[in-house]
Amino acid sequence: MELNRMKHILNNDDKYDVYYDNRAVWIQGANDEIAKVGFVDNFEEKDVFIKDLYERNLGD
């Protein structure tokens, strides 16, 4: 994922399906390269590189 896309997601009220390592996440915040995410399937939080986050296409 690119930083501009991350900013769009964070500044928008719409729901986006974002993933890290095949696990759904919600984005808590971000700086230039790192995003703090929470995993949807448990209470785990992690700092990850923004480039390692991705959105799934509806056809996936």
C-alpha cells in the first residue's frame, strides 16, 4: 500500500478491507513508513510497514 492510499483510508468514514499477512486489520495510525494496526481476529496490535498492507479485490 502507498502512503497516499493510507492517508485516504484514515481520513475517510467508509469501510475498507485492509490486510496484513492474510489477516484483516484496522489501522490505528501511521507515519511515513510505519502503521500501527490491530488485528480483527484478536486484540493483538503491531507496527508494520505500510508497504506490507494491502486491500483485497472483491473477486479474491
